Amino acid sequence: MTMSIDSTPAPVPVPTTLGEEILLLSLDDTTGEARLPLRTPYAIAAATLLERTLSGAGAGAEGAEDAEGSGGHGGVGLPDDVGKWIHENSTAEYEAALRGVLDKGLIREEKRRVLLVFRTTRYPEADGTVESALRGRLAEVVLEGAEPDPRTAALISLLHHGDLHSLAFPEADSEDSPVRRRMADIAERHWADPALRRMAETAAATAAALTAAAMVTTVVVITTVT
């Protein structure tokens, strides 16, 4: 009996940036609505800085050392004022990540009208293979105890410092949950380069601080209006 061997090569995963991965985790697969919309743009902007550092491309990046000087970050690709950069670029970086996953066919754009007046745009899932693989990779590290590679450690660090745990793990809804403790441990310990860890903490913590400030402003505005 002759056996047929399938020689079709396995599909190559679509490459995604850290910011695109955070965006994919934040969008509801069915409705396309964004979860934690105040926090996500800042985390994506922080991811951009960390991405530059991981790739070693920071030296020529706009807004990095050529534009603002290497300053206290030692020419590692982060701007002197990380908080200012993240604040000023959060919307643009969110939109860039959105365009990226749209162009890669991972989500689709749906425009609707609410009450025949208000226009809304949602981004439901179009191809779930990338997000499924991403969630599987995170689960292996956080839930099963596997050692993270540098990019996975960076993503977990951004999710942890940005208080975005629930985007990847809905069960991480309490401060003392095992998932949060594991993510905190990864964010603190799983860095081969101490300098890279400091950069990750700086970018992610700045994003978290800006998110907190934005949430306070929103509450004040709502209270004033009502």
C-alpha cells in the first residue's frame, strides 16, 4: 500500500509588532469593540519604543536620540522624555497598529450608523490564526510556566505595567490572582539585559501613569457635565 505524504509546507505566521499584538488582544473578536480603550493607546505607544529597542533600530527612529538626544537613556532609542513622547504619539501609534492589522487581513472594518445619526466603526476578527497563536504562546508562558523569549517577555511586561492583564487572561480580575503574580514575576525577572528591562519598565510605567491621569480627567469631566 502506497501512502501519500503531504509535502505542503506549513503556513508562515504573519509577523506582527508588539503594538499590533496588544491591539489584537484588545478587540472583541465578534463585535469588534475595543476593550479598555483608555489604556490601550498608551500601551501601544510604549510598545513602539520597546520594539525599537528590541530590534536595535532606535538610533534612526523619529523622535528618538537624533531628534531629542540620547540623554539619560544612553542612546538606546528612547526619547529623553518618554512620557511626553508617549502622550504625544499615543493616538498616531494606535492608528498605525490598526492600519497594520487591517492591511494584514487580521481584522475587517465595519461602519455603522446608530439611531441613523451617529457613525461608528468596529473591527471584528477576519483571520483569527495570529491571535490564536499569540494567546497560545502567552498561555504556555503564564499558565504553564514555560520560559518566555524576549518578545513574549516584553509583551507580558507591557500588559502587566499597563494593567491590561484581562485582555489576555479574563480570569486575572483580582490583584492577588496567580496569573497577575506570574506576569509580575516575568516583568521583573525575565530579562537577559538589565538595561532592556529598565527601558521596558520606563515605557510601560509611563503608559500606566498617563492612563491613570486620563481616567481621572474623564471622571472629572463626566462629574462636571452631570
